[in-house]
Amino acid sequence: LTSMLKRVDVAVERVIEEAAQGKFKSGVMRHGLANQGVDYAVDSNNEKILTPAMRNQLEAIKKQIIAGKLTVPDYYKSRP
């Protein structure tokens, strides 16, 4: 894959909704696959090389990560 999406818009919308409901609490917020905070990018640079089978496999992997069946290494814990 050529790129990933960091869905800042999702985080901003969440903060606005929480503030409007009087539920906002400051602090660190983590956004991942489960709450649509990140995703892989499909754009004009890669859409023609990502076959339907590849996309299906990627979606299956995403589901496994969300379900906790696959663990993504934590960059902050694994860097030297």
C-alpha cells in the first residue's frame, strides 16, 4: 500500500459531539481501526493494482485486528 489515512476529522467530530453533550474530558485520545481513526488509502495511485481479492483480504485483516486476533506492534514500545 502506498499510504494510510489518519482520520483527524473523526477525532474532531467526536470532540465536538462530546462537548455538545457536556461529556468532553481532556486528555489523550487514541483512534484506531475500531473507531475509524485510521485506515488504508485507496486512491488513483493504487486503486488499479488492488484487486477485489486483495481488498477482501485487507478487510479480513482489519476485522482480525479489531477483534484482537492479530496484534499490531506498538511503535513506541518497539523502537530502539
